[in-house]
Amino acid sequence: MLRDILRKLLFSKWYEYVPFIYRWYEYSLSREVLKSPIPQHIAIIMDGNRRFARRIGESVEKGHTYGADSTERVINWCEDIGVKQLTLYSFSTENFKRPEREKKAIFDLVKAKLRESRERPRTHTSRLRITCVGDIAMLPEDVRNEVRQTDDATSGYDNYYLNIAIAYGGRKEIVDGAIKIAEKVQSGELSPAEITESTLDRYLYFNKNPKSDVDLIIRTGGDERTSNFLPWEASGNECAIYICAPFWPEFRKVDFLRAIRAYQLREREHRVKYALSLIKIKRHNGGLTAAALADTLKSTFKISREDAESILNDPLVAKALKGA
């Protein structure tokens, strides 16, 4: 079959086959990523709306509309492959410096999309919890009203989580959390000796959701920076960062799947290195059985027995186990 396709490409209008080749590649990538653990919390810096609009000769405001279409597609992709939590960087505290016309267009778009999301049947059938995270008090009243209505409409759901980071700044989030803790200490409700990392985590913007740690950050548009996005949630848990060139309105499913594949390869490499170091340590203390190593990998990385055994089957790990 592949030989026939290649022959036709050589002796015909090859560009007619581009859609077919793309679909085949997308299907192959989907099958590949579904064989490995899926990141449970993905965060995306949706960069490039304005640059995309300028490139095609449209207004900046129109660029944000194109970006909103990409957002809807990504939400569906996440649900389809089992990503439990998605955080989207929609509007930062720094974005308040933008022109009034652009801010109004963004806020009108946010209101419309929040309304559509809470009225969308799939939101309720999939039990998607939609939460806006950030300093919501900085937003106009009409936007805050849509935020409240959407939060109320989905507050009972716990199957998937969509976090809209709006009026969000990573440093401000930490400062606001620290202020809340200080107030608790001042009132006597909390002792300084009781403050831990989990304490601060409870007082950040994500306190309503079960897991704030981010597994993978994706940034579109090619810029290699994190732009004050999720400094607390991305630190200390080996969060992967994937930078890709397409502007946000151009972001395709293959780009999404490539990001997940990059995360999976990185995770597998990390787990293989961990297994090898454990084998090396245990070699001097009586050795380590394959079953014991699988159990350790399961408990350490919270993975299935099948995933743990796939690490054991890695050539480097298998060779090290034989010599243990």
C-alpha cells in the first residue's frame, strides 16, 4: 500500500495527497502516544494571535478570535485522550497595559466563550469543571459575572478540569497566597510551625482543584520564555516544557501530539535513569529482583504494572538487572 502511494506521488500531482498524508501522520502519532502514560495536567501559553493576524493582514482583535477557535479544539483533544486538567494562559496581569480596544475585544471574547462553554452539552456530559484562576477582582464587572455563572454551572463536576488563567501573574499568585497565610497566622488560626509547601498550595488560585502540579507546559509562537506563568505549579515536580513554532491559531493536533510524545520520551528517560541508579545502589546490598524494582517504580512514579514492566524491558535496565 505504501509503495503504491509513493509511486502515485512521483507520477501525479503530489500536493493532492497532502491531506491524506497529514491524516495518516496524525493517526500514527495518536496510536503512539496512547501506548504510554498521558500527562494529567497540561498548561499552555497561547502565544502568537497578534503576530498571526498581522501576517495575514487582519486586525489584532481578529487574531484573538482565530485563537479562540484553536482553544476549543485543544479542549476537545485533551478530553479525547484523557488529559484530566488543562490550564490556558488567556490574559496576564501584564496584558492590562494593552490598548483599550484590544482589551475590550479580548474581554468580549472571554465572556462569549464562557457562556458557550457552560451551555455546551459536552461540558455537562463529560463533567468538565471550568474555573477562572487569577486576580478576578481586576476584571470588569460584566466579565466577573460570566466567571461566577460559569463557576456555579460546573462547580459539581470532577471528571475533567479546565482552568482559564485570566488576570493571572505567577509572582502575584504567590504573593496573594502568602498574604492569606499571614492573615491566618495573625488571627491565630494557623501557627508558623504548621506552614509547609502544601499549606501554600492550598492558598493559591488553584485551591479548588485536586492537583495543581503541572506535568507539561506548551508554548506556541516560538518564544523560549515562560512569561511569569505557573512558577509554583511547574517547579519541583520535573515539569516538561515544549516550545513549538506555530502561532496559536495555527496549532494543529499533530503539534499537540508531538508535545505529548516529547513529554513521554522525557519521562521514560527519567524513569530509566532512576531504575539504573537504584540497581547500582542495590547491587552492593544483595541485589534487586525485577519484581521488587517494578514495585518500586509503580509506587515512586504512580504508574501501572504494565508501564513499570516496560521500563524493565528497556535494554539498559534489562542488562543491568542481569548483572545485579
